[in-house]
Amino acid sequence: MSKIPCTPVIFVKLWATAALVFLMGLLQPDCVQAHRMLMQEKKPGVLFVYYEGRVPAAEAVVTLLDERDEVLWQGKADAQGRFYFDPRLGSRMARADDGQGHRVVYDLEESVLEEGILFIGDHLPLTMRVALGVGMIFLLFGGLYMWSTRGRRKKNAHS
């Protein structure tokens, strides 16, 4: 099995190609991933519906459900993402949908997101998470470069 030599020129070409693909990805506005919709109960009778980054989900349709998943009340959140309801309705769940694919279900009895997934670093600002992700990519490419050049270093040390 023959090995393909990994010269610095090949490494530079691979690095330039990866950088170009990354920049092209940044310039594609229609490949943006959807951010998550979240909900929390500010106080009894007031729900706050928002997207990641605490951006209010204005006009999101909020549905209150009882223990048999029957609709008790339905309405829209206001411009600040707040939804007001009568806490005496006996609703168990709140479901919000913005009509664009963002949905969230909130358990009013336990005050927790039912379908929420906790990601590592959720509490970090988005810019910090992006910087950490890019740093991990650089670390990966650096490790691959070091691994690919170790054979040449050993060979040069024995010469």
C-alpha cells in the first residue's frame, strides 16, 4: 500500500479549500438553521414565548390543554411574546406554534419544557458558542496536521 506524501503544499491547498467552503457556507442566506422556540411561565397566568437569544415570538399561537389533551383556550402572544390566560382554567400543558416550523410544549404543572433538549453550552451567548465551534475545527485540523507530519519528523530524526 503506497502512501500519498503530505507535503506542506498539499496541506496549504487543503486548508485553503476548507476555508473557501466555510466562507461559501457563510454567504448562503437560505441555508440558515432554525433556532429553537422556548416558553416559560413568568408568573401564574403569564407565559413568555421566545426564540433562542430571548427574542420574543410575537404572534405565536398558544394553546392551553387539559389532562386529556383537550383544548381549553387558544390565542396569540403579543408583540413582546407574552400570552395572558386565566390560571383557574386548570390547564396542564401549553403548546406554542409560530406557523414557521417552530413549536414548543410546556408543562404548566411542573414548569418544564416537555420537548426541550438541553444542549451543552445552552447558557452561553451565541457568539461564544460559534467561537468555540470554530476553535474546535481549528484544533481538529491542527491535530490532523500534526498526525500527518509525525512520520516525516521520525524519518528526518533517524537520518
